[in-house]
Amino acid sequence: MRLLRELPRLLRSEPRAPHPPGVGKGDWALLGALVAIGLVELAVRLDRSWASASLLVGFALTPTVLWRRSRPLLMVVIAFGASTAMALTRLSIGGDLPRLHTTAFLLLLPYSLLRWGAGRDVMAGSPIILLSASLGLLADRAKASDVIGAFAVLLSAMALGAAIRYRARARSHELEQVKLRERAQLARDLHDTVAHHVSAIAIRAQAGLATSSTNPDAAIDALRVIETEASRTLTEMRAMVRFLRRDESADLAPSPRIADLDRLAHRSEGPEIHVELSGDLDDLSPSVSAAIYRLAQESITNARRHARHATRIDVGVSADHDSVSLRVSDDGAPTNGRQPASVGYGLLGMIERAELLGGTCHAGPRPERGWTVTAVLPRRGPAL
């Protein structure tokens, strides 16, 4: 009962669905098809005495499909308001004025209202839709079975719009969670990097204090400031990471680096993994080194899960003066079952990580067989 009482308030606060598509070529094609179908129906129907009124109204309402997503409530008011007026006219004159079957396109409007409209739009438009449908069935002197069937179709269209709306929202939420998890992991890697350097500062400051007897007083004061600031930075950084991880227990093990890629090749199950390192990999930014490892690890995991009949996974890392490149490829059988690059959540996290560090990441099928993941990151990480 409490949920039912809260439902109107929740519905009023519901915002419009984000990024509704504008009028495109497909909408104009739909409009042309509706007009053509209506003309064909008019030509083959024998009961043409009603044609003038129904034809004018039916064809006048077809343009509403163009703006059904951008202005769903207005289109519902126009279309179902006109249908209501027609139904009232039919009831008042008592004549039999059957309607064009082509007007079934009006079901697109309740769907669009629930799919794209704000909660207030839904609350305002739904009574208009139901009233228009009720008056239309009453004017048609429909049987009970026809009434049930008509409302079942109408409510199904509205329910479908709501279901697709919330499915899209759930997917958007999942994508945001993937980004947040990847950013939390990247924050941990950056924390380890910064902590390493700040710890060195703190150690130097302590060493300076230990030998202060041979140094001027100004040096002692400077060393105290260095130690204080370094300790404060470490405290704030750890607090930030605890916030990002929320309820997760802290993992104090060092973040893996490119040098740890050989560990991935020593797994016995699945395809063989061959790792090849080339170029100057010694002075890479620790965050970039950790990111290369994470990208290779995720790519290998995806290949193990999705590459059919794969026997080998090649991991290549090379570096030049400005950047470091990663290439992971497998020899899996050609298949349509593997998700495209724009869908997989694992790949989305990889792209997010690469972009946060100022690089790029791409994945796709190889010309002959298997898949390839490539990533390029700047040696020193993102430019600040």
C-alpha cells in the first residue's frame, strides 16, 4: 500500500529519457509508407461512404510519427484528441463510420510516451489515451471480447515502452558501474605510484633530520616541512582510495607491472600464452606500466572465454621514445558469437583506462581468424 501511495510522487519526479533521437530518414520513410498503405486501403475498401471524414483525420495524424520521440505528450494530445473528437461525433450522430485500419500506427504514440516522456507527461497523456480508446470502442459498439483485446494491445504497447526505457536505464547504469570500477582500480594504481615517490621524500626528510647536526638550521626546518607534507599526502591518498573502494578490504600488495606479464604465460589451462617485450621499458611511468599489465590481463581473459578452438595467445609490448604499445591476438576460429567492440563491458573498461591515461584502445577481428586488441599509451602518462 505504501508503494501505491508513493507511486504518483515517484512518477511526477521521473525525468525524460535522455538523448531522444531526432527526426531521421527512417521516420520520413515510415511516414511515406503509412500514406501509401492508407491510399491502398482506401482503394480496395468497398465502404467508401465514410471515406471523406476518416481519410482526412487519418492522413492528418500521420505526421505525428515524426515527433513522437522528441515531443511525445504533444503528439499524444493531437492524435488522441482528434480520435476522441471523432468518437464523440460518431456517438452524437449515431452513424456507422468505420475507421482506416492504417490508423493502427497510433499505437506508436503510447509506446513513445512511456519510452521517452517525463513522468508528468505520462500522467497527463495516459488518461487521454485511455479515454480516446474507450470512446472509440463505445462508438464501434464493440463486443466484450473486442474491448478486452483492444485494451490488451494498447496496454502492451505502453508496457513495452516502459520496459525498454528501464532496460536502457539499467544498461546505462551498468556501463557507469564499469567505468567507476575501472577508475577505482586506476586510482589504486596511481596511489601506489604516488605513494612510492612520497615515501622516498619522507625517507630523505628523516635522513636529513638524522644528520642535522652538521647542517644549517634552515635545512632542518625545510626537512621538517618535507616530512610533514609527505606524511599528510600519504594520509589523504589512502583516505581517497578507501572512499573509492567503499566496503572492499584494502589490498596492500604492489600493483603489477609490465615485468609481471610473464606470470600470465605460466598458466597451464587454456591456450598457450607467449609474451614478447621489446624496446626501452625500464623508465616507463609506473601508472602506464600497471595499465599495460591490466589491459593485457583483461585481453587474455576475454580470449580464454570467447575464442573458440584457440591454441595460442600472443602478447607483444614495445616501446619507443614517446609511447608504449600493446598487442594481444589469438588464433580462435572465426565466429559471430563474440561481442563487437562497442558492447563488451570488459572492453569498455579497457578503453576507459586507456583514455584516462591519454591513450587509445581498440579491438576487432583479424582478417584471417581470431581477434586482436591494440593499445597505445604515452610513456609518461597523461599530460597535466
